[in-house]
Amino acid sequence: MNSLDRKKEILGLLHNSVYPEKGVNIARKLNVTRQVIVKDIALLRATGENIISTPEGYIIPKDKKTIYRRVFAVIHDVEHIEEELTIIVKYGGTVVDVIVEHPLYGEIRGMLMLKTIFDVQNFIKKYKALKAEPLSKLTGGIHLHTVEVEEEEAFTRIEKELKEKNFFITEDNLL
């Protein structure tokens, strides 16, 4: 299979997939290495394809419904990561990413694409198993999340509970 045909196969697979596809699984299906898939994905992105890389694999967002997007500025310690993410997804939010402002590198963004409680639980299991430090550790717990919802009213419910838990950034909790 030549490079052009392989890229068409990758796009077809991602367009037809409801869930993220791991690069290693795509590579197996197309009988190439994962590095070839990583290169092909980079080239497809360079041509304007909206391919998102998540911890669970590659996905092309499905634009079937109106999606509202907002960025939430939050602060909390590492012990409250699961609670914060759960608040967002339980009201129908998708946690698209986490963003921190680093003094040397500027904006650092990690793609999350957490849509359900199950996604959050799997993320937390992986976080604990890897003994990784979250990006928010770099900024004393201050970070941003891009959140998407199908119903704009969901933002009100998410913000209300984040404020109740003192996770939502205000002048008071920054002092």
C-alpha cells in the first residue's frame, strides 16, 4: 500500500470510529510500524485534517450537534483532580484539555477528551499507575480546562459546583 492510500485508510478509519484509535492498532491494521502512523498523522494534520491526539488514541471530532465551548480557570491541589473532572463530566461537559502557563515555555496544553465518569476514572488510574505529575503541579494548582457541552445551560451548573468546591478561580482563592 502506498503512502497516499494509507493516509486515505487512516482518514476512513478515524471518520468511522466513535472512539479514539491507538496508533499501534492502526499500524497493525495497515501492516506498518507505529512510527509510520505518527508520521502520516502529522502529514494529515499539516493538510488541515482535524485529528486530535488523546491519551486513548487518535480521533476526528464528529460535528453532528451544536457544541458550545468555554475555558474554565481553576485551582486545586493534586488530591482534587478526580473530583474536579467528575464535576465537569457529570453535567454533560467534555474536558477537552488542560492548559498551564509556564514561565519559560509559555502555554503548555495536554489533550484529555474526557466525556464520562468512566473516562475520568480511567484517567485517574493511569495517572496513579504512571506516578506522573499533572501539569497543574507546575503552576501551584492553577490551570485551565477547555470544556465543551451540547447545552449551554450546563456551563452554569458546572461553574456553580466548581465555585462551591472553591475550585473556580476568584480573587479570594488566589490571595
